[in-house]
Amino acid sequence: MVSTNAGFAQPHPPIGALLREWRTTRRMSQLELALEAGISARHLSYVETGKARASRELIGRLADVFAMPLRERNALLLAGGYAPQYQENALAAPALERMRQAIELIIAHQEPYPAFVIDRQWNVLMANAAAVRVNQLLMDGRESRHANLLHQVFDPDDFRSVIVNWPEVAEKFIRHVHEQLAAVPTDRTLQDLLADVLAYRDVPAHWRLRDLQDMPAPVLTLVFRSRLGELRFFETITTFSMPRDVTLDELRIECAFPADDHTAAVCAGLAASA
């Protein structure tokens, strides 16, 4: 598979509309944004109304002020009439071979504990053998109904049914999605995903709003029921440092570690019998 920027070849809103949306989300006035970007408020106003065209360099400065992810930087460039700056390669593409090998090494070394790779939309892209074994134990051999982690957690007929502390876990995931959307307000796909998972049965209505007051515990333990007793895990997240590819910018590697000796013993036993 070759490098592609096809994900950016779709219709895009005018640059002025994008800038206004980002300013609104970041709670910045035109004057504040202009000062941060080193331009006059009048010039910024002209760019937003379409009376002036932003240079490629100015668009880069505006993206820096907004702390935009790579995909959104490309979208802003396209809206301004320029070619995207960052490539988007499939994870299986030759251009990402070394990075893919690094990911495979990380999740392989996580054995006998689960590890998996997800993208910005919470789709599970890769998983190690331990994740498969633990999932089969938790679901009594049944396949998950979804390839999306959020749907797995929120669907009553999926992993939600075996999460002992589901309200706490689900609230943590919802908080994470709200934080993603606060950072990237133009992500329509993530907005739709949030709406879909909030529509599941018995999801509290107040989760539809971002809660800035109630701060969660530093580390959340996920507790699962199984025929071998309760399993307890905590997770770490690994991301790439200063990626220059959209795919890498959006990947995270989630590694689960046992939170007690029983869980560690069960994972070791599953590996030994595999």
C-alpha cells in the first residue's frame, strides 16, 4: 500500500469558518488569536471573512496557537488553498514499517498481559495474544460484537456485561472522549461516535456534557468478572514522540498490567496453557 492523502481530498469548509470554530472552542477573541500569531486583528478579520488570503506560513502559526493535531493542520491548509503538509500512511504501508515493528515489539513484550493499539476513533487495530486470551476468558469464548473499544465498553451485550465497576470505567472513557473533542472540535466522526455510545441503555444523561469539576482518581482499576474469579488491571498509554505522519499522530498503545497477584497468576496460567 502506498502513501496517501486521500483522507483530505474531500470537501472542506472555508478557512474562515474553521478559524472561527477553533477560536470559539479555545475561547479566544480575534485580538487574542492575532496577538498570539503575530499579526494584526484586522488582517485576521480579513482572513476569516475571505477578504484576504492567509499565507502558508501564517496558517502554520495559527495551527501552532491552536495546538492542532496533524490531521487538522492539513485540513486548515486545504481550506486555505494549499496542499497538505503531512502524509497519512496506512499502518501496513512500507513507509511505516519500522514504526510498525516498534509497535509489534511493545505489544509482544507485554505478554502475558494484554496490549492493544487503537486509533483516534477508538477502533482496535492490533492486539497481542494475551489480549485475545483474556477476552476469550471474559466472554466465555464469544466474539466481541464490535471492533470499536467504546462500543465494546458501552454495549450491554458486549464487554460491558463483565465489567464489575462499569459506571466508573464508562465515565472515565466518556471524560476522555469529551477531552478529545475539546482538543479537536471539528472531529465530526468522534462527535457521532459519542452520540452513538451515549444512546445505549442506562447511560446517565449528564454524561452528554463535559464535566470540568469532578476530577477522577489518578489511576483507574478495571475490574472484570470471570469464571476464574475477578481480574483487576490498570493501564498505561504509549504514543509516538513528535510524529510526522497523521496515522502515527493518532495511534495509542494501551498496555494492561495486573493490579493484584491473582490477576497476574491467571494471565500466566492462560499463557502457559495456550
